[in-house]
Amino acid sequence: MKAIVVTDEAAGTAGMRLAERPRPEAAGNDVLVEVHASGFTPGELTWPSTWTDRLGRDRTPSIPGHELAGVVSALGYGTRGLSVGQRVFGLTDWTRDGTLAEYAAVEARNLAPLPGDVDFTVGASLPISGLTAWQGLFEHGGVQAGQSVLVHGAAGAVGSMATQLAREAGAYVIGTGRAADRGTALDFGAREFADLENDTLEDVGAVDLVFDVIGGDVGNRSAGLVRAGGTLVTIAGPPGARPADGRAIDFVVEADRGQLKEIVQRVRDGRLRTAIGTVATLDDAVAAFNPTGRAKGKTVIRVRP
Ligand SMILES: NC(=O)c1ccc[n+]([C@@H]2O[C@H](COP(=O)([O-])OP(=O)(O)OC[C@H]3O[C@@H](n4cnc5c(N)ncnc54)[C@H](OP(=O)(O)O)[C@@H]3O)[C@@H](O)[C@H]2O)c1
């Protein structure tokens, strides 16, 4: 099968190449998915799981991309809950070959049914951004109606989902990002926007919850904005600073079928929009992941037309 592979961590997305790889087999409790569309999070090429298996053994050349939408083409021994021919979408195991390929072997529990009226391209754009936003807000952040939530990178893949979900939950959302992202963040439901290039972050004032996708100095300064009893949730690695009288949580997104169903239902009924940018074929994927200008929205690889 055709697949995108990586062999050299230092090369980043520039080191991606199109290659011929053996079609994977469905192990016990797996399904083999005929991939129709695939998503990729740039950060994953810096994570150890791209380069080694769970025991730390080299597993290159590895296939990146860990979200997909497609059709189940085979079941592994003992696999339950999904059937051959079923449309599915979901988040695959970080330590296994991923979804920038014509086929992917995935544990069935990591997938959810993809309703027939949701396009594969949309399905592949949802798992990481949707699950990360959901888990950050509701599982780790415990967001409540009436609270104030500061969402960094509110025009990005995760931030736009977090903005919409927090707003739907009844929170007052303040988005941040680059100056050019103001309109997009407000369009996704932020009530206010702090431009991190020109505004002073501290002027935002105290908030109940910070959802940080940027980290570094932005994350550290955000800890000081968390109100007593509030929470700093970050997906950008362990926080360098903690709220004086609140919690700081960093986490890695996990697959969850029930949450995927909640997310896709919101897409179907119009409560949630996904920020898709470039859509490219597998043959053009390397170029799509190495844009010459600033990429807006999530790049989705349409593996089958
Ligand atoms: N822990 C987890 O489970 C998990 C899950 C998903 C993602 N992640 C990580 O979270 C990060 C965000 O992911 P994503 O998919 O949402 O990325 P994304 O679509 O690129 O969104 C990030 C947004 O933040 C903006 N931004 C970044 N640095 C900024 C700065 N210094 N000032 C102002 N705006 C800034 C970006 O603008 P530009 O595009 O102009 O930079 C973009 O709009 C990535 O590092 C990813 O690896 C972690």
C-alpha cells in the first residue's frame, strides 16, 4: 500500500516521504480500516511514540497521522462492536503505525461509527481536536455554565473546538491568537479576543479556566490569570508555572467512542464546525504538510477520492 513514512526525527515534516509499505493485518480486537481521509498533528513528530514502540524499541520507518475516517475492511480475532463495511472515524494508538496510508490497523474501541451524512474529510478532522477540547474542558477543566474560559490559539484546530464547546456549555469565552485570527476566533464563539502579538495578556483579568495550546511564556503567564479555585489545563507539555491557588493539569488526548459520538452529533446538528484548511491527496501530502506560507485550518489528506 501507499503510505507516508518518517525515518529521521530531526527532519520534521520535511523528512516525510511517500513510500510503499506492507498492508497491515488486524490483530486481536483490531479492525483493518480502508482509510478515506487522514489527519495529522505536527507535534507528533516530536513525541517518542512516533519513533519507538512501548518498550522503547526503534520502529522506523513509521507511518504518522493518528486520526482517520474510513470503512472497516476486516476484523481481527475476537473483535466486537464494529462490522465489515461500516463507516468509522477515530483516534489511533500513538505507538503504532498511523493513518497517512491506504490502510490502518486500529483497535476497535478507538473508533466510533461515522454517520452517513458526515463526509470522510470532516470525520478525519474531528478526532484529535474534538477529543482534546472535550477532555480538556469537561474531564480535566470541569467547566461550568457561567464560568470564564481563556482559550489560547482559539482559531486553531483544538482551540476552535474548545471555544465552541465551552460556549455551548454556557461559559464566557475569551480567545487568543495572532492579530490575524481575531475574526476567526470571534466567529467560533469567543466573546472577546486578546491578540498575543499586540495586546497585554494580563489585561484579560482573572478567569476560572485557562485552556492552553501554546505553552512556554504564554502558558507561564496564564497561570497568574487563574482565579482562586480555578484550573490551568494545558496540552503543550508540563506547565512551567502553576496557579497560586488552583490546579494545573497537562494531559494527552485519549480515544473515547462515547465522546466521538457526542462530537459528531454536534457536527451533524450544526452546533460544532471544524476548521478544515487544505485538503490534499496522499501523493501531495508531503507538500501539504510543508506549506510555503502560513497554513490556515487543519490539513486533511484525502486518501481515497
Ligand atoms: N496533549 C495533547 O493531547 C495534544 C492534542 C492535540 C494537540 N496537541 C498540541 O497542541 C498544539 C496545538 O495543536 P493544534 O492542532 O490546535 O494546532 P494549530 O491548529 O496550529 O493551532 C494553534 C493555534 O495557536 C496559534 N499560536 C501558536 N503559537 C502562538 C503564539 N505564540 N502567539 C499567538 N498565536 C499562537 C497558532 O497560530 P499559527 O498557526 O500562526 O502559529 C494557531 O492558530 C500543538 O503543539 C499540538 O501538538 C497536544
